[in-house]
Amino acid sequence: MNEKEYILHNIAAKYILNETVDIELKGKPAEIDCLFDLLEVSKSLKESLDKNESIDKISNLLEKKKILTKKFEEISNIRWML
């Protein structure tokens, strides 16, 4: 993992944990859009797990996350670690 990927993952982890993140990311629109979607579903998954929500909801979020992770990795060439 290079320095930029490390920073991206740190920022993403903070966002998923509901910590304040004040940064502007640069990249291709498709990469940024996919990253945003991936962060949102990751955050929703964490919140659902924390609330012990139904297995159906968690499974649905896991499937969405899996699809978005693959898409993000394909368009950005960054291996998603979260």
C-alpha cells in the first residue's frame, strides 16, 4: 500500500466511524462517485451491525459492498482494505 492509499483508507475509516473528515479528494468523477457509494454502504453496514439489525438487511448491505468494492478496485486500481 502506497502513501496515498494509506491516507485514503485512514480518511475512509474515520468517515465510516462517524468522525469528522474535512478533506477534498481529487480523482476521476467515476472514481469519486464510486468511492462515495462505497463509503456510504460501508457506513450503513457498520451502523446496522452495531444495532444488531436483521440478517436480511446486513446480507443485503454486504452484497452491495462486495459489488461496489469490486467496481472501485477495477476503476481505481486501489485494493480496498475496509
